[in-house]
Amino acid sequence: MTIHCVKERLVINKRKTDVRDTSGQNEMHQDYDAVQLGVDFYKHVADRGDHQRVSVLGAMFGYGDAKTRTRGSRYVSRGQISGHSIGLYGTIYDQAKDESGYYLDAWITGNNFKSSVSGQDIAETNYNLSGVVVSVELGLDTPLRIRPGAEYNSWVTYQLQVTYQGVDSGNLVETNGTKIGDNAHNVQTRLGARFYRKNVESYNGSTRPVNQPYAELNWYYNFNDYEMSFDGESLAIDGAKNIFELKVGYEKQVGNSVQLWGNVFGGWGSNGYKSYGFTAGATYSF
């Protein structure tokens, strides 16, 4: 864990997902792209002798776009969702002199999306999605192996995250009269471990990490299935109750102000569920 003042952060995410519904008759492929910008507006540093605590508050804005293609036994439909999110975040870092410590991170976003869906012999239907997403995450950073004077040292960060997802469309009626409802409210937990190696260099009389290759393992558990109803008949996404994810990435410090990172990831559930993609980002401190 490295304490620094992040003033601006840009994150780009691309993801592809393949799922089936519980009827076993429909398969869906989704392409998702998103970009997020975060800006810190408050920072407080408290030096407590044997450790240091940093508190950060900030605001973030995101934009996302998703295209879906659903194939059934007798039809093919296509959909598109695009929109934005606006939110606030707060993080507390507590780091000891040996760089071990913990962090507590929380954020909330308000989301508003426009969506459309069209299919064979069915006119295009447009509707809105809105709601809030809230997340709380706790991380514990501890060394796996420390060798005095070594160029690289191995660390692990244990993570627990709980997210409430409350974005839905309410009830709508298609142009053919079909009544559609959804049950998109969900609580998702993530239990993870991030293994990484620190490559440090001397800078202004102190040391700082400049290269951090890492691998991360995550287990996601969704308490509720994403479910839609058509004239009272319900269908749910299948195989997403438990999702296991592997992520491999690299962080690079460039000068004193810029940090770059990127990773590739894959996630797997049951009954053919899979998701894969990449994330890239940059922070600028000033």
C-alpha cells in the first residue's frame, strides 16, 4: 500500500460477457465499454508516530455503453444501453512504517441510462434505467516475504467488498402490449486476494515503488439473480450466482506525478457464464 495524493484519475474498461437464461433457450452476448474520471477535492494527513493515516474525499463521473445480442430458439433480438453516473467517494489509508496497513473505501453513484431493444417482427422499444449503486470495501495489506536490501519484495492485499446494485427500469409496456418488469436489485459480495511484487527506488531521500506486477483472485457472490418478467412469466440470468475471476496486471510509476496501470481479466460462472476484458488507467498527482 502506497500513500499518495491522487488528484485526478482516468479509468477505461472494456468487457465482453456471454450468459444464458434459466429457460435454457436464450443465449446473450454483451459488449460493454466505460470510462470514468475521478477528482479528489479533500485530503487530510495525520502522522501518528508509528503509522500514518490519510483521508481522501472526491467526486467521480462515468459514462458507459453496452450492446447486447440475444439469440433464442426462434428469434434474435438486439439491445443497447448508454448513460452516465455521478457520485462521491471516500477512502481512508492507514499505513505503518513497514508499509503494512489497511484501507477503507466507500462510494455511491446515481445512475441514469437510456435503453432500446428490437427484435424480429417487433418494433423498437425505448425505456429508461435509473437508480443508485453503493459500495463499501475493506483491504488489509501485509508482506509475504521481505528481504532487506532486495530489489523486489512480495506482498498480498486481502479484500472484502459489499455492493448494493439498485438500477432498474420499473415497469414498461412494449408496443405489442407485452408488460415487462425487472428485478435488478441485488447485493453482491467480493472476496479477493491481490498478490504483487514491489520494485522500489530511492527518491528525494526515501524509497517508493516504481513497478508492481500483480495477480488477483476474486470470488463474487450475487444474492439475487437478475430477473425479467414478460406478462408475468419470469426469466433470470443463469450461472452468475458464483463468479470466479482471475486478473493479471501491471502498475508503473512515471516520474513523480504520473502512475499508469492496466490489467486483463477473465471471469467464469456455471452453465456457460463467462466474462473477459481489460482495464487501463492513469492518475496524476499535483
